[in-house]
Amino acid sequence: MLVKASEGAGDTAFAVPPVQLTAVALVGLAAGAPAALRPASRAAPLGVLLAIATD
């Protein structure tokens, strides 16, 4: 059944929709940048050795 459904699919090209790709990238950036600010602001004042030290 799968072979019959994909027999005619060999002559089509893979198309990347640029508008949707850009929209997903912008949404990811808008969500990821604020999510990274809190950990970055907490880690900024720490020294490198203090940050990696374990008790």
C-alpha cells in the first residue's frame, strides 16, 4: 500500500516555504531570548571557578 501511494511522488521537488520558515525562526527567537536572560543574569557575576565548583 505504501509503495503504491508513493509511486508518483518521485518527480516532485522538496520545497521549503520561506515565509513559514521565517515565522517559526522568529517565534523561536522571541521565546528563546527571554528564556535565556534569567540564567545568564544569575551566572554573570560569578567567577568561572566558583561557577563550576562542586561541594
